[in-house]
Amino acid sequence: MNFILNAGVSNNNQHYINDKIKIANQVALLMSAVGLFYAIFSYVFYPTLTIYPVFCTALSFGAIWLNSIGWHNISRFILSTLVILLAYIYHGFLVQPGEDYITSMYMIEFSLTVIPWVLIDIREKLLLPISLFACYMFIFTQSWANKALSMELDSTMFREGWLNFASFIFGVLILIFCLMFMQKKKLQSDIENDNLLLDIKEKNEEMEQQQEVLHKNLEEVKAARIIEEKQNWVSKGMADISEILRQESGEQIYAKLLRAIVKYIDANQGGMYLVKKDHENENFLELAACFAYDREKFVTKKIEIGQGLVGQCYLEKEIIILKEVPEEYIIITSGLGDSPPSFIAIIPLIHDEYVLGVLEVALFHELEKYQLDLLAKLGESIASFISTNSLNIQTKTLLEQSQIQMEQLHAQEEEMRQNMEELQATQEEMQRKEKEYIQRIEELEEREVLSSK
């Protein structure tokens, strides 16, 4: 049964077409039952008309077959006009020439004109008007059919008595049934629309939630990308400075380091101070490099411990941030240039808990935390380099001093060797002369002995 009811339903059809095909299959089964009833009725009362309801039953099943092969428009046109055609033929045979129409039959025919509205959607702008036109043509040409289909049949039972009343009831029932069926379909359609709207609303809410999740994920991805970019920026800065520290050495490196830092953080000015000792072995900060406005500045600057923000940074061993910079700060305290910046960062260069120097940068914009973190890490790397570089310089100085002393020792050694040779020569000369003196004395003594004899 389910196969018959869904005959012709296809995914290629629009939803409302499939719905009408299902209704057509149901109506076809109902019409086959009506045709069978009329066939039995005709066989009992009007045997000569039995063939027509039988033909109606056959065409009803034929309509289902037409639906199954995809000819659903032809099938629904046949079903829209089939029963009214049967009533049209009956009415034509029952009314004799000169007799009035049978009112109950006419009512049945008018009631059957509702069937096209059941089987055909109003959006089918060609099929619906054609079917309605065919139905009303049967009604308006009934007089012609009465003349053409004249047969001596007794129509009294349709004009009077229980069959007349039953025909009226049948016509009313057809009309009520069709209207109720359409109302039911409308209700089902409304329920489906409501369910569809509810489903759409749920899907919209689900989509909104998914959009929120997606937006949140995008924000997280964006935040992660920003964090990654910042980390890459810090890593690249560390790598660039580390490369300079690996390739360079000596006091001239500090100017190159400062220039690279100022350029990388997009600063305007910068200074690097190193811890030195005076003749009294007291610490002070000396400006080792100064860079401003894309050029190096060669100035001599000495800052006592605790003097200004640079000296204070040495004592506190903490980064000092100055966001409201007085106009006179650069000139009085920093000595880095003439244009007052809007942001100052002073970073201690700490190694093994000892402050070996101070880095100061001035900008026209504030540095973010990750940029300050880079400066702090660079401070540690530079401090480590300063410590190692200082040891290397001290070692080099000691080696140079040792070499000078060795050369002096070699010179003294050579001088002593020459003196020893001269001394030895002198001693040999003295020994030679001593021998000569002894020999001469002996000769003189011999002469005196000979002369005395």
C-alpha cells in the first residue's frame, strides 16, 4: 500500500509537487472505490451503464501507473475530470429529451469541480486552469450531452425518493470532504511551516552559536597570532643582538649595539652607560655610546651613583618607566638630544646580581610589555657580554703587560749577559796581567840573586 501511495514521488520534484502526487494516489484509490460502487449500483438498476463506472475504476488505477512513470500532470488532469465525467455521462443518459435536469446530479457535478483544487497546486498556472475549464465545460454542455446520449432510462428514482436525497447528501459530502481535506492539508502545511520556522529558528540559533564559537575561535586565533608575532619579534631581536655580540668585541661594540637596539624598537634616542671606577676605586656610570636621530653622538658624560634616573636605576636594579617626561629632562638629565620624548625606559644591565651598566631609550610612543621584556632580556645578554668583555680586556691587558715585562726581562738578561762577558774579559785580562806581573817579579828576583853572588 505504501508503494502505491508514494508512486511517482521523486527527489527531483519540488516538495509541493510530491505532496500533490501523494494526494492524487489517495484520490485515485478513493475514485476506484466510488467507481466500483457505481458499477454495482448500475449493474442492479441500470445494467447498460455498468461499463462506465468500470472504466472509471480502471482509469483510477491507470492514473496511479501514470504517476509511477513520471506523467503526474496527465494523471492529475484525468483524476480531476474523471468522476465529473462519469456524473456527466450518467446525467446525459438519465435525462430524456424534453425533461428537466436532475438537480441532485447537477449538485454532484458542481461539488466535483472542487477536486482540481485538491489535486493541483495554485502555483501550477497552466494545469489548474485547464482542469477547471474542463470541469465547467462538462456542466455548461450538459444539455448537449442530454440530447446526444439519449437512452430510455427511468430517472424517477433520482428525481424522487431516497436516491434523490442520497444524491444530495453525496454531493454535500463530496464538497465537505474536499473542503475538509483542503483544510486538513492547510493545517498540515501550517504545522509544517511552523515546524519549519521553528527548525529554521533553531538552526539560526545554532548558527548564531556556531558564529559566536567561530568568532571566539577567530579571536583566539587572532590573539594567538598576535602573541606569536610578538614572540617572533622578541626572538628576532634577541637573535640580531646575539649575532652582533658573537661577531664583535672591544669597546667599539657598544655603539653598534645601541644603534641596533634603537633601530629595532623604533626609538628616537638612546644611551648606554657602563660602570667604571675612579682613582679612589669608587664606582660611577660613564656614557659608553649615544645614538639619536639616526646618527651617533660623541659626548662625554659621567653620572655619579644615585644621580638622576640613570643613577637611581643602578641602585634599584629595576626598570624605570617615565611616561610624562618633563621638557627639560633630555637636556638636564639624559643629554641625548634636543627634542623632548614622550616615553623613557631605563633598563639596568645586570649579571650575577651586579649592575654592570644602564641602557636608556627615549621614544615618541609607549613601549608595550613584550617590547620591555625584550629590553630586559637584552639587558641580561649585554651585561653578560660586558662581564665577559671586561674579563677579556683585563686578560688582554695583563697579557700585554706580561709580554712587555718579558721583553724587559729579556733586555735586562741580555744586558747582564753582556756585562758578564765584559766582566769575564776583564777578569781574564787581570789574570793575564797578574801572570805577567808575577813573571816579571820572578825575573827580577832571579836577577837580584845573580847580582849578589
